[in-house]
Amino acid sequence: MPAESFDAKAFLKTLKQGPGVYQMYDGQGDILYVGKAKNLKNRVSSYFSGRPKDAKTQALVSRIASVQVTLTHTEAEALILEHNLIKDQSPPYNILLKDDKSYPYIMVTEAEWPRVAFHRGAKRTKGQYFGPYPNGYAAREAMVLLQKVFKVRQCEESFFRNRSRPCLQYQIERCTGPCVNLVSREDYQRDVERTLRFLRGENEELVANLTQDMQRAAELQEYEKAAGLRDSVSQLREVQADQVIESGSGNLDVVAAAVAGDIACVHTIFVRQGRVIASRSWYPKDVLADTPAAVVEDFLPQYYLSGEERNPPSEIVVAQAGEQRDIFEQALRQVSGRRIRLTVPQKGRKHSWLDLASRTAEQNLAGKLASGAAHQKRLQSLADALGVEKLERIECFDISHHSGAETVASCVVYGAEGPIKSDYRKFNIEGIRGGDDYAAMEQALQRRYKRLKKGEGQMSDLLVIDGGKGQLRQAIEVLDSLAIDSVKLLGVAKGPTRKSGWEKLFFGRGMQELTLDSHSPAFHLLQQVRDEAHRFAVAGHTARKNKKLRGSPLDQVAGIGAKRKKALLHHFGGLQGIKSAGVQDLQKVDGINRRLAEDIYFHFHQE
């Protein structure tokens, strides 16, 4: 049923102002979208106003045949109801996540002799639950540590009740043998309490208490007991040596996102007991959100408002809290029964983790886009937009220099499966006036296509030039001079604001201006190819500049003077060791902080 059949003006007159949820349906009565609002009348009206909308919202509005609303007392109630409706109805325009009920927990039972157990599913057994852990491996790794340090039993009840002698776990000092009364109830309960404190993240206090107990046992000449406590303290200290989170924030999730058109990647880093134990990425598709912050805002309620089966940690770290922070925190409190904070760190370890999660999301999304089906979809979309039957090979050229010096042209190649890096080429440009991009482009294209004309490589279907009509004209003249007419030509010029999404496209030898929706797969493919050509050109220019400069490559890193250079060379034994070192290794050198370590690393790892 077309959108004209829905009388939006008449419907909006009936809407009240106040919090609630709206559900949009198509002509067949199928759900399209579920949303919440602080003010229903204003929010729903915005869909039907005359203001410009992005392509995805326009597609949604064009299919609306009816709208239903549900009033709520508060915006927090609206958020919870929205989540439940999305979970139940699976609207195509909402972020949809698989409701995975199998997340593992560590359970400490309520029993005469409590046990530590691995748990999935409904929490029917009485006890305390800690988690969720992202996967079974992370939970079981934590349980092995608990066995080594606190020696609380992990055996099944049926096994525990029918023992007449201690099992192998006792022999290898992973259990104190409560099944055959080899430990007093008081001492065993103390071990259980220590286990609980560790699972709550109270590590510093726990280590301090264990140290006091160890010293007391030594003073009483209970050397065997003191040695056992010493080993426990040592193991916990080893765990703390790997911790990279500020004291007092032992359990948190770090959530970041990246967006490219109709596909997004949400990446979460899970921290438990002060340690990063795992991470995971999700790829919601066909979402209305078009910025990382908006994707995260949609993701959070879908992921965390699932009741006790997905119990959130005490803190969730994001890049932008948004206007919904208070509402989301209220909804979490209603669902979980405890306070959970949404924080935006500006510095420190949490900020570093957030940066890592953001970069991981971008990397994973790039990999997703470059893979199979997604890339094929974009390739065909671009072919359709250009009016050709199919595209199997695309080449893109870009120029990079600094004030006209060390000019380098790049050529990147994309095939049916994505980038073909073995076919990438760089051209050192010589014999032109500094800063003459037209001449640089002409020289690079001549060198490239003369070789292709001789059969020294595969000819492309489409040649993309990162530039406007001037650069495109150079490409036309080169191909015409070589009598190559089988290659289509496309220029991608930066728009007046030089912002992504505002590029101008010029197609063919007539350089006709081509208009593509900035949200279309075809446009996103062109952006991806153009950005890769730019990256490769800049990397080539930087490498050429560094090679020309005299002295140690370390001299070209800002912030590295004689003293730090000497410290680096002494620590790693030479330049090759520095080149092979990671960021964490570089930070171990006196005077090298995180930022400087990253500068050194990326200085030596540019393509």
C-alpha cells in the first residue's frame, strides 16, 4: 500500500504530547519500525515534516501505511517497552541482535559446602552469579585461576556426596578435600569468602588481607600455612601485574561502533576483575542510525535490557553518552535492580580501551565490506549506476606530495573479491614542476597503461581518478593516445565543504556529472576505493621522504632526541629490534610514553 493512503496529517492531530512508543506498519500489516519518544507528537511528526531526510528514513516513510502508539508514564518505561517490542516483533528498520541466552556465568552455590560452578541458562540454583562472560573459554580460564588460588571445590554434588577418599584435585592441590573433612568448615568458608571477593573485583583488599594472614601464620610458626598463603598472594600479584584498569573499576564493558552506509560494526571489550578477558563484534544491517554514536545508542538497550540473563557490569564505557544517558541508566536500574553507570572517559586507560574498540570496529567493518557478498553487492550497485552490465576490476589513482617534493602516485586495484594488494603500484614522479598534480597524474597513467597495453598486466573495467575535471582530462588524453577505449573513466572530486558524502562525480569522456545517493552501496564503494588510494599514496610519499633524509630513521620521529634514541638502541640492541617491537614493548623504555611509542611504531610500519 503506498504511503499516500496513510493520512499523516489527520493522524498527527490525534496524538498527545508525552512519553511513549510508536510502531510503524506497511500496507500488509507487517511491522517496519519501533521507536520511543519523550514527546510522541513531536517525534512522530518529524517523520512527515518537509525537512530533508536521509535515504533510509525516506525509504521507511514511503512504506508507512499505519502507526500505532502506546503511552507510558516515563521515558525509561518507553525505552524498556521499545526493547521488548523489538525483541518480539523483529522490525526490519531496527537494530536486531540475536538474543543469546547461552552466555556463561560463574556460580557460587548456597550450600553447606559451597562449590564454584560453570553455569549457562536460567538461574534456578540458589547462589551468587558472576558475569556474564563473553564465551566459555573466558569463564573456564577464570575458574582455573580460582582453583589454583582458593582451592574451593568445583565438583558436582553427586560426586561430592559419595567420596570416601580425596580425588585427584586434592592430590594436585586444587582442592582442600571438604568431601572427606580434610578442611575445617571455618577455613573452607574463609576460602569461599575470598573467592567471592575476587569475583566482585575486590582484589587489592583481598591481597592485603592475605598478606596479613601470611605474616601472622609465619609469626605463629605455621610455616606450611604461610607458604600456601604466600603462593596465593604471588598468583594474585601476577594477575594484577597484567591489569591495566584503574583501581575501583574492576568490571566494565567498552562499547564503540563504526558505520558505512547500511552496515555497521559494534565492538565490545569485556573487562572482568580488572582484566580484559575477551571482545566481540556485531554487524547490524539496514539501520536508520548513520553515525557511530547513534548506532551505539540503539545497540545498548537491545543488548543490555534483556533481564538477568544478560546482567550488565557496573560500568559501560562509550564515546558519547548522548541525550538518552539518564533514561538508559534509569531503565537499567529498573531491569537489573542496581545502579549501572554510562561513562565517557577523557583520558587514562579507559579512554585507551575506547580508542582500541573504535579502531577495532573500523578495521572489522572494513574487512566485512571487503569480503564476498557485501563487496559483490556494492560492485553490482556501481555497475548499475554507471549503466554497464558488470564490473570485475577497478583501478584508482591518487597523488601525494609535500609542497611539491617527493611526489608519489598510487594505483590501487579492486577485483570481484575486494582489494588485490599484489597488484597495487607506486610511481615515483620525476621531471615535473613541483606541485603540478596534472603532470604527475599524466606521468603515472602513461607508465601504467603503456605496460598494460603491452600485456604486462590485466586491463581494468573502470579507471577512477581522485580529482576533478582537470585530472580526469589527463586520464582521457592518456588513454586516447594509447588507443585504449575499453576502460570507463570516473573522476571523484571533493565537494565545496571537502566533507565525506559531498563529493562530485564526473563520468565518461564527456565528463557528465553523475549523482549518487550518499547512502547507496555504489557510493560507499567509490569512497572505499578512493580512500585506499589516498592512504597508499601518502604511505608511498612518506616512505620516499624518509629514505631521502639522512641519518637514523629515529631522527624523523618528533620527540626523539639523542638521549631517547640512545635508550631505544640500547634496550633493543639496534634499529632492527626497534622496528620489530610493538607499542607495549616500546613503552618499556625509559622516557617513552604511550603516544611516543605509537609514533615510533607507525613511523616504521607505514606501507
